[in-house]
Amino acid sequence: MEISKLKGINEKRSKELNKIGIETTADLITQFPRRYLDLRNVCMLENCYHNDMVLTTGKVITIPQNSFSYKRVGYVKVMAEQEGSIFNIIWFNQPYVVDKLQVGKEYLFYGRVQNKNGVTLVNPSFEPIDRNFKLKGIVPQYSTPKNFPQKVFRDAVKLSVNLERPESIIPLKLQQKYGLTSLQHAYYNVHNPESFEELSKASERIAIEEYFGLISAYKLIKTSREQVRLNEYSCKREELLDFVSSFPFEFTNGQKKAVSEIFADLKGKKVMNRLLQGDVGSGKTAVSMCAIFMAVKSGYQAVMLAPTEVLAKQNYELIKSVFKPYGINVDFLSGSMKEKEKKTVKGGLKLGITDVLVGTHAVLEDDVEFKNLSLCVCDEQQRFGVSQRSKLSEKGDFPDLLVMSATPIPRTLSLIFYGDLDVSTIPDKPSVRIPIQTNIVSYAKYNDMLNFIEKEVANGNQIYFVCPKVEEDEEGEVMSVTELHQELTERLSFNIGLIHGKMKDKVSVMEDFKNKKYMGIVSTTVIETGVDVKDANIMVIYNAERFGLSQLHQLRGRIGRGDKQSYCFLLTNSNTERAIERLKIIRNNTDGFKISEYDFDMRGAGDFMGQRQSGKTMMDLGYLNYSVQSIFLAKKISDEAFLGQIDIEKIQKIAQKCGEKLKDIVMN
């Protein structure tokens, strides 16, 4: 059924949903919750810390009124009472609150606690305590278009899940053999769980279904990747070894092995399709430059694609400096450049004047033409869809492909999804770096931590403050990066910059940080990848329990790049045993591969594989929490289905339906 026919979805809202690919009720039920609010227990404010998210009660004792701050920001403020203690409640840009609150009436509130000048609840959801319909149970939270109300989206999903009858593509005999429940039942329980145990079982069932289709389709297309080599590399091993020896450090054994494997590929009969994975700081870029050197030395052009302008610019400066003694011309291309500059770069590429191009997605434009491209390198490959990589490859005659990732993938999973890629792994790191001291910090110690940071900054050290969101969410669940920046600017004595993915000019902000115009910078996870500031040796990660372990490890890798002791503070308001156990793994481990295995086992495959990167996910399963066993069971069922002569046509239709998302999971 078309989404516009649902109650509560008018024409405007329908168009907003269409923009993110939701056109029918069948599309809507695959938009799984990004998290769940557990509103089964009420907390007393006296037991809450600064920035805790709480469900609490209070009796309104002052008349609500609309007011404006000196910056003309609208707000509503009231005072409430809880067992004799008075606290404040404030809502920003929500004038309608005035008409919904009554003095003397008791309410349930769900919001964030601020302990500044007394206790304040910020932007809480609320309802009368005697009419508790919304703030109870396990409440799903969805990723929605901007300004799209959670409640409207939630209600639309609830209607859709009762209308749709999703059918399983797994043969009936195999469903019965492995005791798989109906898909409809699973979808219903994912969106309306009565318990987390029920949610887990439903997630597992959907995961098995989706991965069955993906793995089955993967079997059909994996053999189509091999191509006969057209570009012959004339670079000799001695020349490559001389290039390696020119670096100001000795390659680790892992780097040497990876270079040897790439050399063998480029000298082989088939086009290279290789994944180079290594931990943060393992030297993947240096290895990729060896491949680029081979291409240019053999008379060809090479291109390196990076997901962000900050990373692309950093790679450009590094590659340019390394290749300068060899007379190799390196150019840069990004969307933010002036048209005249772009035209000059494109002209040099087409004429063959440019040997190496480093850039962002601007490289993929149709008018970017190479004279003789033979090598494509994708940095942080998980951030690119297969169509983008294919478009890059189409700019040459069957060019070799090297994709790099600093997100270690558990070996067991890579055997399933990287079967068509040769994998080089750099397990070791240079021994010169001082280990980062990682600490778990509760909000009770927040002020002590900030005092420590003040002293460190006074000694010339710089700091990242990492926040999980750009904007305040509807329920006030997570502190926004802009709000955190404002709070820290008021609290701390040094200059603090701000950077997030929605900003246009991130490069200049990072340059100002490098040049110490800012001693601190508040950021989202945009700094997760590749950013290198030598004097930044302190990091505070807010709401650390909300990140995957691998992502925390990636973030931590942005510090500890100089010769000083570095500190990473994992700030958390969670005291659950599971959350603390996860954070202890980060505190006690520095090996990204070990951490990825822990992460995979503890969080489940859904969370691990579903970290959203630039709008790309490994299917829509990213927000489900299911185990690795689900993937292996799906593979086992797929193997049995193929032995039983499964309907290949049906699987091909799955591949076609999955489209880009299917190919993305195969590549990633």
C-alpha cells in the first residue's frame, strides 16, 4: 500500500518519506528502530547525574509561560516538585507546551538532567501520570527525516506492520527443518517488543532471512569479478624496494608482506581486486603508495579516492611530499574547488600531465577523464558504494583495485563476505608510539576530568571532544554537538572549535586546529577517519556506551600520534554491567582485530556491520541486534538450498531487488 494512504501521513510527510526511499508500507516496516527507550522504571532525580537521561515524575507548581532568551531563542520554563525537592524544567522552541501543562498536576517526564544552578530537565517528553500511554514499556526510536515527528513515524510503522504480510524466500522445508517462525511475527515483534528477549529472537529471524538472500545472491555474482589483465606493469622489484627504503622508517613485517602480495598481483595475469586492512596507524597509506609508485613507474596513472575532503587533502599532501623527489606530478580534486581550478586539474589528467590524482567524490564526475588509468585506490572503502567504485574503475581499461579499511573485520565473517577479494592484513604497528592511557569516566567525575584537561592544555596539548550527534533529537536523548560546544566554551578557558559532517568548510577548521588557533575541538565522528594532528593527545568521548567498540577504537586512533603521553576518556552515564564490560574491553586492549572480535561477539552482527557510514549500510539490518550465529545459519541454509536445486530465478530477483545495497554488502 502507498504510504500516502496511511492515517497521519499527509502529502507533505509522504514526500519527505519518499526522499529517503520509503514509498510503501512494505518499505516502512524495513526501517528498523535505531534504538529502544526502556521506560519500564521511574528514577528519582536525587539519584541522577549530570546529562543522565531519565524517566521521572514531578508536580508542576508554577504557571508555564512563553519567553525569549537574549538571543531571541524561544523557551518555556516551569518549576516542579518531587517529594519536597524543587527542580526546573525547560523546553526550547516548543511553545505548545504552555497549553498542555496544568499547575498542581503530576506528570511523567523523560528528558536529560542538567546539574547547573540546581537540577534542570531539558526538553523532556511528558504526559499526565494518570494517563500513562506513551512513556512506558520499550519504545522504539527511528531515524526520521528532519523535523518529522517520532510519534507520527512510530504510529505509521505500527499500522504498516499490521497490514503487511512479508513472505519468506527460504524454501518451506528448510524453514520447518530449522524451526523458523513467520516473518510477519518477527517484523511485528521488532517494532513492538514486549521484552528484550522477544526483540532478540525477532531480530535473529529477520537477520537469517536477509542474509540467506544476500549470501545466495552473492554466490551467483562472485565469479564475475575476475578479469584478464590488460595493463602490463614494467616496474622491477629492485625499483620498488628502493622506493620502500626511501621512507624515513622501516616497514613492519605486515607492511612488507602486503607490498609483496600487491607486487605479485600487479605482475599477475588477472586484474587485482585486493582489500588491505590494518589497524589504526599500521601504515596502510604507505603500502598503497607502493602500488601507486608501481603504476606510475610503469607509465600509467593512478587515483586515490577518499570519503571526506579533510582526509583527501591530508592524503594529497602526504603523497605529494613522498613523490616529489621522483618527479611524479600529484594533483588534488574536490567539490569545493573553484571551477577554474577544477578545469586545470581535469585538463592535466586528460593530457597525461597528472600522474596521480587524489580527491573526493568529485573524482567520479563524468567530465573527469584519464589518459591511461591503471590503478584505483579507495581509502576507507566501507564509505563507498559499489556503484561509486565501479564508476571509478570505468575511467580506465580494467584498472587494478586496492581498497583499504582501518575497521578490522573478524576473520570468520570475512570468509563469507570477502570470498571474492584477496585480503592483505597488516597485524602489527610501528613500535615507536607511546600506548594511549584509556579511562572510563562517570559524570560524577566530569568536573575533575575537565580540571585535568585545563592543566594539560596549559602545557600545549590539544584535545578532541567527540559527540555522537549533530542536532538535539526529539526526545532530548543525546546532547547535540552544538550544545556541547556552547557548554564547553562557557566552561573552559581556551579556544574551542566546532566541526561536524553538515559543515561546508571542515578543512579550514581542521587547519586552524592543527595551527593551534583552537586548542580544543568539539566534533562528531567526522574525525573518526584519517585525521592527523600531532599535538592532539587527549580525547573525551561523550556517551561512549552508544558507540561500537570498533568505532571507539577508530576514534581513539586520532590521538597518540606524537611523542607525548596521550589520554582517552570514555565518558558514560550508564552503570549497567554490560555497558561497563564493553568499555573495559577498550580500556584494556589496543589491538583493533581483537577488539573487533569482542565487538562482534558482544554487540551482535547487526550493530557491528550496520554502523551507518555516509548513508550506506549493510542492508537495513544495521539497527537490529543479532548474533554472528545468525549469519552462519543463513549460510548453512543457503548451502542446503543450492544443493537442493534452489530456484535460481528467485535468487536473481532478490539480487535485482536488493540492487545497490546487495552489491554494497558483497564489496564491503
